[in-house]
Amino acid sequence: MITIMNIRNHIIGAAAIAIALSACSDNALDLEYGPEPPLPEGNNAEVVIKPKAIWIDVHANFERLSKKVSIDVELDKIKKCGFNTIYLDVKPGNGYALYKSDILPYCNTFGNLTVTRDYDDYLGYFIEKCEELDIDVIASVGGSGFGSISGTDDNPVRQGFVYDDPDKWRDICQMRNIVGNADEQLVNIMDEPPSHQASAMLSPAAPEAQDLLLDILTEIVEKYPKIKGICLDYTRYADGAGGYFGMGPVDMQGYARYWNESEPKPSEIITLSGGIGPKYAKWNEYKAATVCGLITRIRQRVKSINPDCEIHLWASAHWESRYSTGQNWASKRYIPSGAYWTDTYNTTGFADQLDVFVTGAYASNVWIKDDPSTVWSVEHFCTTWNNYIMGDCKCYGSISIAGYDAIKTAEATFLCLKKTDGFMSFELSHMNNANLWESTRQGILRYEDPSQVTVDPDPLY
């Protein structure tokens, strides 16, 4: 489950924490795990072997995976740990390609890192090696991100596809209001500081942006027929920075067409004091309808080329906070209520356009009992997802292991496998930095074959 834009981007920088936690070695595993009792030894129930995936982020592994031998070593560890699937970033947030593209420049530089590879096709080599190891490849594509924003606010580094030709793309990049600005001025995401945004994102409403993304996906699916699927990442509006994105001309005009009314002012959506304006709920529906329409087009295009190519999408498991990004990953039959949603908001749900929703259960707590006052636990998200999806697609539980110790890693891994249709761990650099391979394997074994669960005093790797 693209530099990358929300919690996953920010936790890339948590290597120091992860390394410190490696002192909590895997031989400290407590196999009682948590409030749910372990599966009985000798369990006769047939265990379904589910997809078990690890995400490989471009930026965090940029130097590590610049050589064939390093890819070989990592894939060997991935296989031995029990994974059978990888999510591989092939078009990250800078808008460059990690595959042989006729549309996008090849990504040899990311931020302040430049690499020289001993192969000419990142995705192609991964597919070749994964086929030998019987590992499925899901190609991750950042749908809206086309420029990297890094460095510091005083010395920002802006690079990538839209910055290579800013005059062409500036007008269809996402824009946000400035809370409290009576002149209704907007900020273009291309000009945001690194502390606010990590990627310059095109508006999902712009026909040029939609066509560009569809052409990229067409190219990948046609050139790499052996991939298991495409995972859409950040195919949405941006969030954060004290305002809500999507207020540029392309979206204001889109709102007017959608609702058959005049273009709104930013202050009618979010008031000058930062409150909810009279058109706020209708604004949320417009953005969700825009994203739903784009994902519907993507599904039609991909399936027309390869009907067996799966459509995955990663998003935060916290559905209630996704309205500001236009990301209604629920079923059209799920009907919310409240000031943030219109009576027809449910029509924008896109679960029926996915084969797999990868729910980002990125919580520091594994069990509800750890803090019953909050919904932010892996257990809550892995047991409530179908309240929203309502059977429209499969769901894989995904966790971020940055900051996790061995116990939490094993418990959360097991929980995702037990309560959803599959599992994804984010991500490879965290697994290596904190040496969480064995604890992950123990979590997998607890679900698939509990009789084999052991406390091995020697690290697996």
C-alpha cells in the first residue's frame, strides 16, 4: 500500500525510532498475543491461504534496490518470511516512472538521492525475479501526484513531472483556500512548502489529468501482462495545510456543472473563520463524485485490456475522515448522516469498482482494549471495514510497522489475516530497520499453522 504524501510519507523518517525498537528482539515474543486466544493446536478447520503482501516504497528503498543483487536478497527474505505478494511503487509522487515508459521520464533521482542501476527496468526485473519465487506483483501507481516537494521550508526542493513544464500543468494542479483571507486568495499546491505537502497533485477533475493517468495505466497493463494488479494510491484530493484542496478554477467550474448552479466562493465552502460553509456538504459530494468517476473510468480501461488484472486501492481505514479528500471507498449502499454529507453522498461510493480495498489500519494500538476511548486500533479497523464496503469487494488489512515492536507486529499481522481477506505490511525499509521479519513470520504462522509457532532465540535473518 508515493516523496509519498500522508502518514506513510511522514513515517519513512522514523528509521531512528525503528532502529531503537530493534532492541525489543523477536525472541521476546509472548505467544498469548492479546485478548483473543490463540487458535487451538491441531485445529482441524481448513485454513485459507490468503494474500500476504509487503509494500516496497520507492523513496525509502531508493539506494538499497539500485542493484540486482540487493533486489534478489530482499525478495529472498520476503519469500522466506511467508509473503506471497508485493506492492511495488512504479509511479511515485514525483510523477516519474520505475518502468519502461514512453510517457514519463525514468526515475533515477528522488529528492537529493541519485542512483546508477545495473538493470534498465525496475518493474521488469522485479516481475522476472518474483515469477521465479512465485510471488505476485501489484504495481502501485500514485494517481494524482506528479511532483515531489522535499527539503526544508527555507530551502525547498521541488522536482518531478509538473515542475519540468510548470506552465503546462500549473492551472490544473490542486489549489486550496487560505483560511481567514477575505480576498479569497488560493494557494497552488506546486508552491506549498515541504512541511505542508510532499507531492504536487493534479486535480482529479481535470480532463488532461484523467487522460494522462489513463494513458499511464494503459501503458503499464499492456507492457507488463504478468502483473497481478494495479494499486491506486493517492488517487484523490490532497488534505492538510489548514485548508481543503480542490478550489481552483477547474474544480469550481466542475462543482457548478455537477450541481447546475453558479460557481461557489471558497468562503461558501469553508468560512473565513475556518468553519463549515453553506455549500460544504455539496462540495464534499462533488469531490467524491469526481474521484468515483475517475476510478470507474480506470476500471473500464484496465479491464478492457486485461480482464484478469485486479484493481486495488489503498486508503486510510478511517472512513469518516476521507470526505475532505473525495475518497468514498464505501459501497453505494452505505448511507452516512451528518453535516459533512448530503442525502445523496452514498451515490459516490466506489467499492463496487474495486477488486480489493487495502484498508490502512495504521494505528499505534493493536487492540481496542489498549484505549477504548478511540477508534484508532488495528482491531477496530479490521473488524468494521465491511460495515462500509458491504461485500462489494475484498478487503486486505494493512499495517504500518514503523514504531512497532515484535509483539505488536506479530499480533497485528495475525489480526489482519484473521479478520480480513488478506494482509499488507508497510513497508520494506521498516522491516529491515527494526528486524521485524521473524515476528511477522510468527504472526503469519499463528493464522496459517499455529502448531508451528515458536519462540526462536535466533533471528531468522
